[in-house]
Amino acid sequence: MSLLTIENLRTYFYSRAKRAFVRSVDGVSLAVARGETLGVVGESGSGKTVTALSAAGLITGSPGVIEGRIHFGSRNLLDGLERHVQVEERDGRIMAVEKDERGWRRQVDKLMAGVRGKEIAMIFQNPRAALNPYATVGTQLVEAIRLHTRFKGKSEAKERALHWLERVRIDSPRLRFDSHPFGMSGGMCQRVMIAMALSAEPSLLIADEPTTGLDATIQSRIVELLGELKSETGITTLLISHDISVVRRLADRVAVMYAGTVVESGPAARVLQPNANHPYTAALLASVPDAETIRTKSALQAIEGEVPDTINAPLGCRFYGRCNRVTDAVRERCAHAQPPLAEIAPGHKTRCWLKAA
Amino acid sequence: MARYVQAHMTVAGIAELPLFRRAETLDLLYIGYGLTVVVLVLASYLAGAFGWLPHDAQAINVALLNAPPFTPGHALGTDFLGRDLLSRLVLGIQAYFLPGLLSVALAIVGGSVLGVLAGWRGGWWDTLITYLANLLDSFPRLVLILLVIAAFKPDIYYVMVVVGITSMPVIANLVAGKIAFLRQKSFIEAAHALGLPGHTVILKHILWFNCRALLVIQATLGMAEAILIETSLSYLGFGVQEPTPSWGNMVLSGANYFLQGNFWPSTAPALAILATILGFQLLGDGLNNLLEGKRRR
């Protein structure tokens, strides 16, 4: 039973300069089962973060989410939003969007009341910036606890806050309670963010690049902490990262995103295996330096070319221009039609013409 | 030369210290002086309001014109009509106190509201408010005040309403700028993700946590500004009218005798103005350093 199901989500933004839609998320489907960790990997700009923000109703750009279904538990998080958005489509491409911003925003706030922060909690990259620099971490943690839990009184909320600071392994929590974010290390700030997110005892945790912007050793400690908290609380997690090692350590299942689409999804061990099924996954894995590469000081294997800009996404496979597996047999199809996300093993899907046949 | 001393306590001890123990000496001096001025102003206001004065401020004594300080019975001497200077100085606060507060409150509240509208709502609110602010800024303030006096009457409250309104754009600009800067920050996004309602984010996380020092500074500066404006107007003869004393018209009336050697009747109120304005400014500065939690050099 999935806790969060995203179906055919499209989140577009409009570039006034280019008078065109930036198709950040273009038909993404994901499902996160209760209690599991779904890792989403992909290069920068592949639409990972926008997918997560769409699920949390935090898209501020325009036109934002224009199509799709997001089911969270028994709720439909996009319920009634279609009334505020009118989409003009031609040949399967969206040509124009008319949106009632005010009504849309109001509807999102209505849908998200009691969900955001309470049911879906988020942790962000660069934790120091995600805390209010002028308030002590204690104040902010207490605010979150009083907002979302039954600990409404000041002193009981403080007790609860200290309890959570301890649970995220912060040394001398009583001292840190009165610290400002600028007096703390990045890793410590991230621990506070994790405490804030988990203190509401949400059913879904969205971790958006939780280790980005931290030192390598601290990254490892944070991943360790997330793993421990995961086994303690069993919380369902949507983990977004471009760091494959982080996803490998934490995720049960993995979805690989490329240029706004999911190109492969399945159990972590099957997707992130050395001879990966999808050429993009294989290229991603090859670009991670292993001990051998570092020892022999050989060059890192970068993926040739660049991510296609999502304004003029190619008609065919989005990875076609950079793919090193393409054969003459499928070249024609790769160039002109997008491959379907086909199931190649139970629960393992991949979007490649080589596998679709 | 800087000296760094390890306190004889654990690090935990420092965080538990009360706010004033963590401050630096200079800030405490500023704040102490500022608070002394505030207390003196408050005491003078109450003394004036209840008539607890050493002499009747309007009582003319022709036998004792322009008496120097420390004349028996007149600690600060008398003015050109033999009126007691100390009593007139104390009573002079009446001209500033409530009107000054009015202008400050008007400027802070109005400025914050406009600033939030411009910075948070953006769009045509921003355009409109920026346009109005520029319009107001391009108009010399003193001329505007004189226009209002000409249109209505030379009442200090009218003047202070104008001062309050003309101070709004500055505060609105500061607040809007701060908000525009803050909304790029991920902690505002994080606050939304936490499920905090919009008004909590604006009032608590933006105005209270991030703008309070700015608003305190602006309030104290505004008070100093109000006193200066009233003084200038009184000196020009448009402010509080004789025989009601204000520091501005005391400087004016004393100035006629300044070059004859009787410099005291205009120097005393001038020094009072200096000390008071300095007090408000230093108070703002000291509070800023203390409340911000860190010194910006």
C-alpha cells in the first residue's frame, strides 16, 4: 500500500525571456510505500527537487503544477486545483496555460492545512540557511512542537524539544537550545532541522539533498543518523540526492530521473548494480570515482554532453544525444519516440528502447 | 589592542547569563545614558503634566531679568522676562512627548504595513508604494509642514502627523528591502514547509525576529527627528507659540540676548536638545548591538 503516489505529474515554469515553458517535471510517476525509503537520483536540473516541492505544495513559480495526481494516504493533494488551471494542448504538448493564481494558492493552502509540517515534513539542503538566523534553535524547535503536537505548554514543549535534540545526537542539548544557528556547525544545524521535521511525528519525510553543503565526514554522520532514526521510527522517506552513495546507503527503492522524467525505478540493489539496465543509470554509476580510479589517478568518467534544456526537450528519448549504448537497430526509434517506462522484472521499470522490445 | 580573556566558567554558563551580562561595556554605557535620558524625559513630562515645577513657568519677574545660573531660587537662572528657566525647560517637554510618540507610532505602524505589502505582496503594490514614496521623498519636508500649517493651524499635532507620514517611506523601504532579501532565504520556505500560517511567518519570523532591531532603531531615531523638527519650526516661529514654552522657541527668544553676553537663556535649551537627541540615538545604537546578538563592525 503506497503512502504517496504521484501520477503523471507535470510541473512547468514559464520563462518570460524565452516565452516558453520550462518543463521541469514532465510526466513523473512515483510511489512510496508505507515504511520504505525511496531514493530519487539524477543530475542537477533533472526535476528531483521540483517533484518533491510539488508534493509538499510549495511550488511558488508560475504556472507550477498543471497536471497530474498526487495521492497522500486517503487525500488527493491536487484536489480541485484543475478548476484554477486551464491547459491548451496541441499534439501532446502543452502550448498555453491560463491560471488563476489567487484561487490556486488559496486552494493549495486549504489542501495543505494540517498536512504540511504535520503529515509531510521536509528537510532541506544547506541547513544553516533553512533556520531563522535571528532566533535561537530552541525557539524554533519549540515553535514547531507547539504547532504540531499535543505539547502546547511552553515548558512541556521545551522538554520535548530537548528530548528531540538528544535523539538527533546533539551534545549538551541544554546548551545548544539557546544557541543561534550562526554559532553552530552545518552538521549540527542539519541535526536541528531533522529534529524539527521529526518532532511532529509526520508520516512522510521529504529529505531534499540532506547532505549537500556539508563536509564529507559530516555527510557520512548525517547519513548514519538518518539511517538510525529510520530504523527507530520506521518513517516513510522520500530521499532526494544527486549523491549515489547516500541513496545506496539509505534507500530501499530508487528512481532515477533525467530531464524531468523518471528513466528507471526499482529496488535499490537492482537499479544501482554495476551493469545497470538503463544507459543513463550506468553512466551515472560510472561517473562516481571508486577506490581504483582514485588510486591510479585516472580521469573521472564524465557523461558526454549536457542535460538537454527542458524547453526544447527532444521528441525522442531524452538521453538519446548522450547515450553510448545506442545501436543502429534502435537508433531510429530513439530519435523520434520517447520509450515507455517498461517493466523488465517485477517492480523494476526502465525507459529504454533497448529493453522495451 | 584587543584583549581576550577566558571567563572562569563553562561555555554553558555564558549562554545562561542574562542578556545584559553578555553585552559589551560601550553598549551598556550607550543604553544606560539613553535610558537615563528616557527616564528624565518621562519624569519631566509627568512633572509638567501635574504641575510639579519649582516655579510657575509663566510668572514674570521684572526685577530678575536674564539671571545667571545658580541665582538663589532659580537653579538655571531666568530668561528675558525673568521666568524660571528650569521650570520652562521641564514644561517644554510637553511640546514633544505625546506628539513625538504619535509621529513615531504612525511611522512605525504605517511603514511596516506598507513595507510588508510592498515586499510580500509585490506586484502592483510594490509599484504603487515605491511611486508614492518617491513622490513624498521628492517634496521638501519642511515645506510640506509649512503648507499644512498654512492650511490648518500651527498645531504641533498636525506637524507631527505630517512628520509621521513623511517618515513612513523610509521605514517601508527598509522593511520591504529586508523582506525582499529574506524571502530568497530558504528558512522562509522552511517555515512554510513546517506548516506555519502566512501571518505567523510575516509577523513573527520576519517582523519580530528579523526587523525588530531595525524598527527599534527607527523608533529612537524618529523620536530624535521629531524633536529636531519641532525645534526648527519653533525657531522659525511656526512651532509651539509663546508663552507656552518649547525648547525651540526658548532658543529663539534667548538668541536675541546671546550677543549681549546673556548666552545662558538660549544655551540651556540648546544643550537640552543636544543631550536628548544624543540619548535617543545612542539608545538605538546600543539596543541594536545588544538585540542583534552580535556586533557588526
